[in-house]
Amino acid sequence: MIKDSEYSFLVADDHSIIRNGLCLLINDTFSKAKVTQTESFDDILRVVKDVKLDLLILDINFPEGNSLSLIPTLKKLQPSMKILIFTSYDEEVYALRFYSAGVDGYLSKLSSPDQIEHALLTILKEGRYASDTIKNKILNNYLFNKSANPLDALSDREMEIAKLMVQGLGNLEISNVLNLKSTTVSTYKSRIFEKLSIDNLSALINVFNIHNILN
């Protein structure tokens, strides 16, 4: 039985309550689990270098930066290790970028214990996990030749304004730079947020970090 196998897990998250909760769930699910916790990039790399792992459960954001940049190194260190992203970031915006980078699954922190258990069992048994939402998105992108990068949905002007927002410029500053009315900038800002399914500047910066700057 898969639940009786001796799997080795690494739970990497900078919030101890998340790590501890996952560790409890893993130990309840797998009778012989070996679980290690880490909270920083340095510790993640140290453990992956020293310990043979079956599954790394990895958050997106850490104090040191975005974990997307770590994935190629982690896969090089342990090619057979599975990586499950466990995050609060919307899978419809971020998941495909992480799958493209080489992760084996993407799961929301809002998932129920049963959903988390199902994802763990699936990724260890089948080698990959994707929610129905992501499966449909992948199929939709394939059938309609859509880009996996949500920034591609922005018009040239929207992208121009989005970049200025990410650089820290406010509406008035953007209106002066682009010679636009402040109300027009506000309208573009609303369109940008709507197209990207976000509602604040911090989320926009994260989208750029994952889908644009790191491409």
C-alpha cells in the first residue's frame, strides 16, 4: 500500500503554522513518513543536497525571493524528486508558469485536508498532480492557442502602464509620463487588474516576477 511506503518529505514554507499543519497531515496519511521542515532558501538547498527526498512541498514566496528561481537547481540536484507547489496564489494565474518550470503539482493553501491528501497520494503514485481547473485551462489553451502567460492578454498601452505601476509610479505620475488624464490611467488600471484576476499592486508585482522578469 502506498500509505505504508517509506516516503521522505521536505516541507518548505516560511510560516511555521503551515509547516506544522502539513507535517501532521503527512504523518496521519503515511505511517512511515520521514518529514523535514525548512523555512529559507539556504536550508532548502542544504536538505536537498544531503537527504534523498521523494517529495518537496514548496511555497512560492520566501523572504529571500521567489522560489521559481530555485526549481532548476533543485531538479538538477535530485531529478527524481517530485515538487508540489503549496501556495495561496491563484492557480489560474500562476500554476502554468510553475509547471513549465518543472514542478509536478500545484495546490492551493485553501484546499481541504482531503484535497491535500488526494494531491499527495496522486503525485507520489502517478508522478504528477493537477486540479480539474488546471487541466481545463491547459486544454483550453491548447484548443484555442492561448498563451500560458496572462500578461499576454494586456494591450500594449496596458502593459506600458502595468510596467510603470510595478516600478512604483502612482496614477498622477503615470499620467504625466504618458500624457494621459488621471481618470484614463485609473480606467486602464482597472482593466489590467480585471484581465489578470488580481486586485492590488502586490499581486501585479508577483505576476511580473513570475511571468515576465524571470522569463
